[in-house]
Amino acid sequence: MTRRIDRFLALGALAAVAFYWLWVERTYLPNRWVADLQYWWIAGDLWWEGMTPYGDSYLARGQAAFATFIYPFFYPPWSIPFMAGFPLVEPALASRLLLCFNLIVVIATACYLSIVVSWPSSRLWQSAARRFALIVVFGGIFYFPSVVATMFGSLQFMLLAGLLVWIHGARRESVLLQGIGIAILMLKPQYGAALGLCCFIMPRYRMGAIASGGVVALLFILGGGGQDPIGLMLDWVANTADYASFSPNAADRAAGLGWIGAWIGYEPGVIETAGFILSAAAVFALTTRLREPVALGCMTLVIATFFYAGQFADFVLLIPLVSMLVLPAPLWSRAIFACGLFLLAQSHWVSATFWQASFQEDLRIIAGIQTPGLILAFFGASSIAAAQPAAPGRAAAASLWRRLRADGPRALFSQEPVPRA
């Protein structure tokens, strides 16, 4: 009977998230493509012609093809090979394929974490299927950044996939997988650089950080298409210098140190310099406390988000933290973590309930709500992670792989604990 209930919960969670994302696609995407897809589509189209998206031809071609095309190309040169496949199909079909990919990443995240996180959980959450239902429903429906990332279609779910690849590589002690995971996170350099620095500091993960440099270099060569590499980097830096000049990207609309600095009145250059120094120091301090890959990876990205934030949709990278809700820990740390997670997940509801403001003002308020949410989530999750036993290593990850190959999805409903190294 218990296993039937668990199976019902897991399948019900899948159905609820799939239905919800279909409703979002039909309701909030009137053009039938996600907003940022148009920028990737044009970048990939230029790449096939041996051109880069950092010149005037990018904006000219984009504005001719899409009515809402207004931004220059902010992504780094090594991201271009990831976008080469989009112009092979029509934008509407590419958008639907992207939404399917995003949904698969959320489900894969929940499935992987529900099985592989072998910290002891309470009796209520002993079943992996219940943990799966919690993560997939929270990450797919109730987590506001997931909804925003779904509608705007930015790279966040691709980054989340990169984080999963790194976590699995760290657990299996695979240098190649660690390098690939960090390289995918380098699609937004503040995240890849933060995790790469964290790994480079720790001898156990240092070779993975070095391998990521080789993967990024290969992607850079492919993305450049024979262009002058120095000129390509300078063009990208010139584009990113204009990033904050567009109102949705202003510092006071991004949670974390940028919002605090804009509220106090500091110049953006001062904020960015301080963010770089403080995030490096915080990552160094973090490596002395945590060893478990899930906690280490997520905490590093929380630091990067706070000190050098991008968009609040980037918080989808913190979905794996939801798995820590079921872990045994002191009540005060659970309460702090739950409050932080609530502010991150439901910042739009808090803003709509307690403030009546225009859209632009609402972005500032949402960022102001999420800033303390980041702080509370970080300290709460850190204290929960510190209270757990030592992490399993390669033997546990290999055992998981054998179970998945032998039992397939049935491994999700197995009560057999993952053995420790």
C-alpha cells in the first residue's frame, strides 16, 4: 500500500508539472516562442555563415526577423556552439523543444537527487518517490524563478543541467564530467568561475577545474569560427559593458549585493569590484566547511548569485537545495532555511500582497525581497549541511548507476539505501 501511494505521488507530480508548463506555454507565450530564443537563433544563424554576433549585423538581422529584438549579444564566445542548433528549425518549433528540455531537466534533477542524496531523512521522506514529488512540484510549479525562466527561456535550465553533470562527476570522481559541468556553467561566467575557483582550491576537485579550462578553450575556438580571438573577447567585453544600461538589467533589479549597493548609492563599478573580491573570499571560506557535492555546488552558486548576481531567474540553480528540506537538523536552522526559501520562491506573491507598484518598481521590490531570502537560505542550508554525516564517494555513485541500469525507473521506489564509501 505504501509503495502504491509513493507511485501515485510520483506520477501525480509529473502530471501536475507537465500540465502546468503546457498551460504556461499556451497562456503566456503569445508569439509561441520564449523571449530569449530569438537572440540565440540569430547568433546560431550568423555562426553558420562564419560571422560573430558581436557586430552590427547581429542587431540588423535580428530586428528584421523579430519585432521584439532589442538587445545586443551578451553571452560569451564559448556559448555560441550551444546555439548553433536553433536555426536548423523554425523559431516556434525550437521554442517548444527548449521548453521540453527545460521540463526534462527539472524532472531529471528531482529524480537524481531523490535517489542519490543519501543523507538520512525523516521517516516521512524515507521513500525516494516522496522526495522526488517534493522537488519536482516545488521546482516546477511553486518556485517563481522557474516560471520566469520558462517564459523568458534563458540559459538557466542548461546551467542547472551543467550543475547536475558536475555533481555526478564529483561523486564518481570523474575529471571529465567535472570539467564538462563547469564548462556548461561558464555560459554565465560568474557561476562557472565561482565553482571553478572552489574546485581549484580543493585538491580533490582540482583536476576537474583544470579540465574545464580545456573544454572552454575548445568551445571558444569553435565559437570564434576562425576570428581573431583577442578581438572576439574585446567585442564581447564591449557588449557586456552595456548590460546594465537596459532597465531590466539594472543593479537595483537584481537580488544580492547589487541591489544593496544601488539602494545605498554606490557606483556599479565599485559594487562589481567588491562583489568579485568578497565572492572569492566567501568561496575560499566555504571550502573549509563543506565536502558533499550537492551542498558544495549549490552553496557556491548561492555565493555567486549574491555577490555577482545576474537575473533572478538564475535562482533555478538553487532547486537542488530543496532536497535539504527533508534532512534532520536543528529546528532553528530548518526555520531559517525555510524562510529564505519562501522569500526566493514566492517573492512575487509577497510583492503583490504587501506592495502595489508598477512593473519597473515591482522588479525592484522583488529583488529587495529576494536579497534577504538569499542570505537566509545560505546560512540555513549551510547549517543543515554541516549537521549531516560525511558524503559518500565513488562507490556510492557507482552503486546508483548499477541500480538504475538494472531496475530503471523502479529504482525510484526502492527502499534500499545507497551504500556509503
